[in-house]
Amino acid sequence: MRRSRLTRQLMATTLPLALIVGSGIGIATADPMLARNMSTYGMPGGIDTPTAEAMAEGTLAATVSLSDYALRSNVLFQLTPRLTTAFRYSRIEGINDARNSGSIYDRSFDFRYQLVDEDGWRPAIAIGLQDFLGTGVYSGEYIVATRNITPTIRASAGLGWGTLAGKPRIIDAGDEGGTANVEDWFRGGAAPFASVSWQVSDRLNLQAEYSNDIYRAQYRLNSGALVTQQQGDTEPGRVNLGLTYQMGRSYQLGLYTIGSETIGAQFTVALNPRDAVYPSGLEPAPAPVRPRPARAADPEGWSGQWSQDPTAQPAIQTALSNALAGEGQILQSMALAPTRAEVRIRNTRYVHQAEAVGRTARLMTRALPPSVETFVITLVERGIPVSSVTLRRSDVERLENTEVGQIAQASVLSDAVPYPGDLVRTPGAYQRFTWNLGPYLATSLFDPSDPFRYEVGAEARASYEIVPGLVLSGAIRQRAFGSIDKEAPGGLSPDEYEAQDSDIAGNGVPRVRSDSRMYSGTTSPTIPDLTLAWFARPTDQVYSRVTVGLLERAYGGVSAEALWKPVNSPLAFGAEVNRVRKRDFDGGLGFRDYEVTTGHVSAYYEFGQGYTAQVDVGRYLAGDVGATLSVTREFANGWRVGAYATETDLSAEEFGEGSFDKGLTISIPLAWATGQPSTQRVGGTLRSLSRDGGSRVRTDGLYDRVRDSHATQIYQGWGRFWR
């Protein structure tokens, strides 16, 4: 029975996500065979052919390979011990498009799943999809087996289809790409390939392989004619040779031949979250727990009579506030009774909230009178109390030098009481003004006419917390230099495009993101954002946000959000609505005519082992309606890597090249690289294309702010409680 196009597309988009979830949750597996080097396609392999190897779980790698046939830039992420994913951006020589430049730029995605690992005489076996979401220039599937012949020699053999069989798929010139070619998978005839690698030394590896790739592309034109285009100047031979040299822990340099026709070079950098430069960090050791004196030594302190002195709490609060400031914690308020103390802190230093809680508990043992037995440490974000950790002081004293599991069992994590009446604000905690001045770097990736563009300048950013939860913030930028220039879509000049009365494209779709380059290249100062935001906690489990102003570079208006998230629940629900107007291209305070209301309802679920899934359903900036599915993996040290896909009611033709929005997200804590404690992160989103369909307003969402202080994240980082 022939399946509908919708059914085939749903199968193609849900199969990889099913592999992600199914391969990483609730299944105990041995470590798979680890790769020695990367192929030119950015996956563990030989030179052009795949192997059944994998990288260490969590590895984030990038490779750049260059030959007469192509320039390939690849980003790999080892999502689970067995599932390897890659995004590729290539300049392919010898193939012409409308630009008639003698080359094309192509984007593609790969998945590989290792079915079994090497065990005795049984080899490791993997199955893979190459270029299954792209135009199909590199489209192919494979089944491959890899086995160690000796401790230094490893051999692989497999069957390939499509490009890997020397039978490139026919590409429809009118196809927008971006959809899975399910009907072609494992069809069209297979051919064998093989490779062998020899680990000569700890640094040097040699490879040889038999490949069927003929480096050709076949296009079916709109007229129906079939055109074959040769990549490079000649058709290569079948035998490829290569070597790689390991430089340090993270870098590889490679040289290889494609047949006997050309020599290529490759550079690889591979980072693993478990292999930090400073595994233990460089932060100073915390103050030790101070045991209470015996009752006979301080009878007044143990009796609680000190609480009758009106000067006691101000003095204690000032001393504790100063001590916490040295640990990067802001004591916003405090409630103090003879046997119980609650402190509300904002963590500005540690990527794991558990480390902030542990250091706060230590300092409380040093600052509070002996009668105070119950510690309540409430974490605050943007003026909102997010969660409370309750500890007995005697447990803190008793368990300081034990493993962290014991103090975890002795603690209670609960929803914070929003605004109790006995809290006393710390003097100077509000009307708090912060600012910084420094350089900024903006980049633009994967544009067909110029794959990498940049802009460098200076940025001044400031924030003023007027009262708890009410924050005025903004920034101003001045460009210094760069290659990102103002550029208009549709072949118009920037002046012609700006003079238009409408931001609607010829196909009727509003240009909500495809004219993003119009916001670049401005030589006068610009305002990236300027907002007044009100964060609140209406109930114990509901959070809210209202933001007004210049929300982002391209849009200003009003944004409102509500989030239901119990502290110990893996499930959360949210809703957001935005009324926005498009900003003028000069980055000032003016607006254009385009105005739209967008909104989404969202569901979040934390599966455990670092996996979080998010589904957003609603209306996007171009007025299209649809849904976004995101899956994110977070490691114990704070690395976050994810993927997302958005489908709306825009057709592939209306959306344009790529057919639907999709991409990868990467976020790495700065502390992982520097060893110095910091809450700052580096990273961003890698999109195959920036189009109008599936676009959203960029707002300061509640979920990511709240979840770091809730159960899953707190206990994932609990190993740093005693740091």
C-alpha cells in the first residue's frame, strides 16, 4: 500500500527522534568501539567511507576537509553511546546553479546507530543514513561492520546505497530540499566498500579504503531533461589513502588522496564534556563548616535569647551578606527565628545551583547562633523565589566529610513560598544597577554567497533592578568593522527595499526573518534590545513574565508568559503571547508597518539522564500556524546540545529552500574551558537556513530560568554540593 506524502514525512522526521529517545533512556549498554579518526564527511570512518565506530558519548567535534572535489565543514555530536549525528555544509566543485559560479553550497544531515559492539569474534555493526535531509547530493545509506584484527589494525567492510554505491540519486531541480527522501532509502542497488586503519603510534594513524564514490550529481530539470555534472575535474579512482596525526588531546591534522587524482587535507577538533581542561575547577576552596560550641560554652546562644535583641538580626544579616558576596551570592532577604533561618540568594557565580547551596550552608553554620537548627536556602531568579532547600544544621555538621548522596537524602527540595511576610530585605539588594562595556562578535553562517561573515564592535549593557522582579535592561552597540553588510532580499538594493511600503514577499509570505541582513552593517550606534520586564510568582507553582519594549533586534512590543512548573515534577506547561511590530532597519527607536500577534502553548518533559523534550504549538511571526519539537541533552557539567524541527501550514514552496525550519543548539559553560566559576555560557543555534516560516520572537523565556533550580537540575549537579 502506498503511503501518503504526509505519512512518509512524519515517519522520516519521527524516526531519528525515536532513535534519540529510545537509545538513551533506560537501556544499559557497554561502551562502543571508539573511533580513531574522522572521515571527510565528519563522521567516524576511513577517508570517504563509514565505519561502525563511535566517538565518546557527548563528544562535540568539528572537521574541515578540502580537496579539488569539495570543501566540507562538519559538526558532529555523539548524542548517546551508540547514536552519532552530524550536520554538514559543503561547497561542491564542478556543479553549477543559478549563480553560475562553478560550485554549489549544500547542507545535509547524517545519523548513524551502532546496533552491536565488538564482542569476541563478532564485529561492531552500525546502520547509517547520509544526507537524508538535504538536496541529496551526498545521499546514501549503509550497513557496516568493524573489527580489530590486531591491537593496532582495524578493518571495516559494508554495503552502501546511493552515493556510497557509486549510484548518486537523481535530484529534482525544483525541489526545495529539507525533506527526507524516505522512498529512496536502501534502494537502487548496493555495492561493497571497505577500509583498514593502522595505529602506528599514539599520534600517527594510516588508512586505506576502497570507495565507490564517483563524485557526480544527477539533476532532473523542470523540463524533464536529466543532466549529469561531474564534481571536480576528473572521476577519481576507487582506492584512497590517508594519514592523521594527533596534536594534543583535541586536535587532528590529516592528509589523504582521492584515487590517484588529488590530495586533500583535513583538520579536526573534538571536545568532550567529561574531558575538561580543568576537571576540578580553579575556584577557591569554600569555608569549612563551623561546628557549634557545646551548650555549656554558649548557653545564651543555645537558648535563643539572642532573638530578643533588636540589633541581632541586622548584625547577623549584614555579616552573612558580606560573606556570601565573597562567594558570588547576593543575599536578597532573610527571615530569622530562634530555631529556623531562611535566606533568599541569587547565584551569580556557579553554573550548578547545588554548589551555591552547599557554600551557603557552610557560611550559615559560621554566621548563625547555635539555636538555629533548620536552614532554608531559597534560590531566587529575576526576583522570583524558585525553589527552597531545607537542611538540618546537625546534618550539615555531621556529613561534611561524607559523600554527597548522604546530604542529598537528608535535604528536602520544595516549592518556595512566594512572598512570606517575615522576610527582611538586605539593605542595598534592590535598586541594584549593573553594567559592563566590552567587545561583541556577531557571525553569519552558511549563506550560499559567503559561508562565513562577521561583525566586531563595542557593546555597553546595563540592568537596573527597581524592585524584586521589576527589571529595566538594555544595550547599545557600535560597529567597528566586519564583513556582514546591509543586504536586501529579492535582488533589490537596501535603499530600494527600505523604501517599499510592504514587507511581504512575492509569494505572499511576510519577510519576518529573510531580510535579517537589513539590520546589519549600520555604522551608527544601534539598540539591540531595551525592555522593562516584570517577573512574578502568582502561586507556589506558577511563574509569570510581562515584557515591554524593544524585545530583540528586529521586533518590539509586548510579550506575556505564564509557566506551571512544580519543583519536583519533570512535567511543565507554559503559554506565551506576543503583540509585536517590526523595527526600523537602522536599529533605533522607529518601527515599520508590519505588525502581528503570535502565541504558543508549550509542554516540557524531563526524561532523566539529561534529556528534555519540548513541544510548542501556536502561531508564528509570519502568521503561519504549526508546532516545534525540540530535544535537548544536558550533561552533568552543564553542556547542552539539542535539535529542533518546526512544521507549519506553509507549503515547501512558500517556505522556500529547506522546506521547513530545523537546526541544532549548542550551549557550553564558560567555566568548563577556563576552570573559573561563572554562570556565563557560549554557544548558539546552527540553522541550515534562515527563512520566514516557523520564526518566533526572541524573548527571555521562563522555563530555562526556572529549571536550573528545580529537582532534575539541582540533583544532576549535586556532586558539587561540598565543593
